[in-house]
Amino acid sequence: MHLTIGYLYGDLMNIYGDTGNTIALQRRAQWRGIEIKIKNISVGDKLKKGGVDIFFFGGGQDQTQQTVAKDMQKGKGKLIKAEIERGIPLLSICGGYQLLGDYYRPHKGPKLAGIGLFPVYTQASFERMIGNIVIEVSPHPEVGLPHQLVVGFENHSGKTFLKPEAVPFGHVIKGFGNNGEDKSEGCIYKNAIGCYMHGSLLPKNPQLADWFLQKALEVKYGTKVELKPLDDTPELKAQRTAITKFG
């Protein structure tokens, strides 16, 4: 078995340890004997159907988001949406999450059009939402995502609001989440998750990393996949400590 991770705009959108998520996916696959490579996809690069098995899209500053937003409107965003519709998993964080919604409205300059994957929209605020975050993920049986507590680190001033049809990724126990107002964090659509959890998210939450790998393999090979268990004792101990301390 083999997988390809499509790292979207990793040269421009990679703040607060976001690259650690691709490393976690790569290592956890390799430890199971799954061949995996990371394909960097940036401004001007082409995408084709079936070329990527998992997408990752990190966070960035307003200036780089302008560049990325323009590039995604040139056809890349349409293809990403089509791939998500057929089940390809995706993790997007902060700025990447914002650009996969309807739009991001910064303090200055024009509104940045998103690709409309997630039914959300984001507005810049003057409130900095920063710190450790713990959320409760309710079961999402339609995609096989079980109930769990997830930990991370957030640092954003954009406030993201869910439209009525949106399904939040989780409920905030500690921290701010999407907007610091309604206790929602992130959004989930099919096998795609957008959220504000930096830090890096997947090394701190190995069960979530494995969910992405399992979904990618099942879509690629068209069959049910059971991943070989790993000894996650250190990771889970660190996760429990963070939940106890911050939750």
C-alpha cells in the first residue's frame, strides 16, 4: 500500500508547527509498512484527479492568504472540492480553513473569496484568541469518527461563523474555537476537517491521525481497512496530561 499527502501551499502556509501534521501522518504510515510521500503543491502548480490521497492545508498571514486565495480561484479550488466530494480526506488549519469556507474578510483590503467547501465565513476581529484548546468531538457516524477529546493550540484573530447547515468538528471545553462566542470549533464535511488547532494537532492526537490514514486507504483501495495498532503510550499520556491541565 502507498499514499500521497498533498501539502497545499506549504511554502506559504505553515505557521505554529503546522508541518508537524504531515510528518505525523508520514511516520505513522511508515511504522505500519505503508509507503508514503509528501507532494508540495503551491502557487502555479497543477493538480489532477487522483493525484493526492490526503490533503493538508496549514495557516498563514493575511498577505500570503491573498496570494493563495487568488491561486485557488484559478481551478485548483474546484478540483479540491471535487476530490473531497469523492471522499478524499483533508485537514485544514486556521488560514487554510478560512480559505476553504465562503470568504475571509480582513481588516484592510478586499474580501478574499474562498472555495465554498465548508459552509462557513470568517471576519477579522481585533480580539486575539490564543492559548491551549480542548474540544469534545461528538460522534460523526456517517464518516466513522468516534467520540473523543482533542487537544491543540490556537492563535487567531479571525472569527469563523457556521452557516445553518454546517456541522462543527467539536464543542469547546477550554479555549475559544471558531469565534469565542458560540463554543463551536471547526467544521466537518464528508472526510474533510477544518479547525483552528495548531500545535501540531495530529502528533498530540494519534487517534485522529489514524482516522485520516484509514480514510485515505479506504478511498484509494475501495475496501475496509483496519490499521495495525501502534504503541501510543507516550502520545496518549501527553494527551491526557494536557486534557487534565487545560480542560
